[in-house]
Amino acid sequence: MQIFKALLSQLLACVAVLGLRTTFFLSISVWQTVAIQACLAALFSRGFHQPYWWLPIHLLFLPTVLLGLSWQVPAWLYLLILLLLTLLFWGTVKGDVPLFLSSSAVSQALIEIVSREQAKSFVDIGAGLATVVVPLAKARQDMAVVALERAPLPWLLATWRCRNLANVRVGRSSFWEQDLREFDVVFAFLSPLVMAKIGEKIRREMRCGCLFVSSSFPIPNSQPESVLELNDSRKTKLYCYRID
């Protein structure tokens, strides 16, 4: 659905620019035309309620294509870039959340949290490149760690990074399909667009007394047990929710 909205936004922007030039006989350069088209595509994208991370894609799409044509970039390179982006942001084009990377401060905070909780099991429901899972599993080798990642390329890299960690299982599946009952601590760095639905899932599936930790984005209309503000470049906040 999101890819259809993106294509429609680009098409409408092209039609609008051609209409403006034809109607008002505008004398503008090719690059000015492309810049106007890119801005209009971004506006149409917001009109279709696409997530904010689509904005830079719309703003850069046609200018990048024109730049490639002016540099006479071979056609196979476009295909290679498209393939890599698809493998990296597999779920994003389907409306899922994009790839977010956590800082080392987040990993250290989670090590302290799972130690305080005396957790025996932990899951990162959007593991990305395993930036959280690897240091956590090394620090707590007695704890079973699960990393879930849907996008093929991040999943492959996460699997490689965890290859020597006996207490880690990397699964290539959507977090919506994972039953959370078996985990003492659940961690997520997702998107504000899905947090309400995530809140329903954890209340339905997680056991009483267990802890859900969300990086950066709170669950709407829910009061966290605590909020930890970290001293990293983003001033990341960890919202901790006790399941009752």
C-alpha cells in the first residue's frame, strides 16, 4: 500500500509540474523543474498520510535519477541500488517501521535493567543489526536472548554478528507473529505509528510482573513505571512498563 502511495505521489507531482509549465508558460530550468516536482511529491505523500521517513525519499528520488543520467551511470547500478535498499528496508515499503539503530548507551542501560530484573529471557522485537543484542548477550551469557528482524539484509548481518553467541537466536520474522509470553524483558525501538498496537499486544501476551522497554517512543495513554534519559547524542529515553 505504501509503495502505491509513493508512486502515485511521484506521478501526481509530475503531472502538476507539467500542468504549471503548460498553463503559465513558465521558463524554468530542468533542475528547477525537478526541485518543484520533488517538493510537490513530498507534499502529496503527506496528503496520503505516508510516514515521515518517506519525505527524504520523495525529495531525493527524481534529483538522484537526473544526476545519474547526467553522469551516465550504467543501468545495472540503479538495479543494484534498488535491490540493496529493498533488502535493507524490506518491511518499510509494506508500511512497517524503518531501520533504527540503538546507541551503546542503550545497550548498557538494558544490561543494567535485565540484571536488576534477574531476567532469564529477553527479546528485541526489531533487532536491526543486533546493536543491542550482541553486547547484551555477551554481558549476560546466562540469559536466553532472541533477536527478531524481518528485513533480509539486517537479518543476515545480525545472524553473522551473533554466530558465536550460544545464548542468542536470531529469527527472521515479524514481531507481530511472535508470542511474548516466554520473555521476562521485551525491548523495542520501533515507531510512534505502531506503539498503540504494540501496547495492546504486550498487555495481551506478556506475563504479569514482566517488563516492556521502549526506546524513544512511549505507549499512548499508558503510564510508564519509569523513564530513563540516557546521555547519548540523541538523549534517548527508555520508557519502562511493568505488566500487571
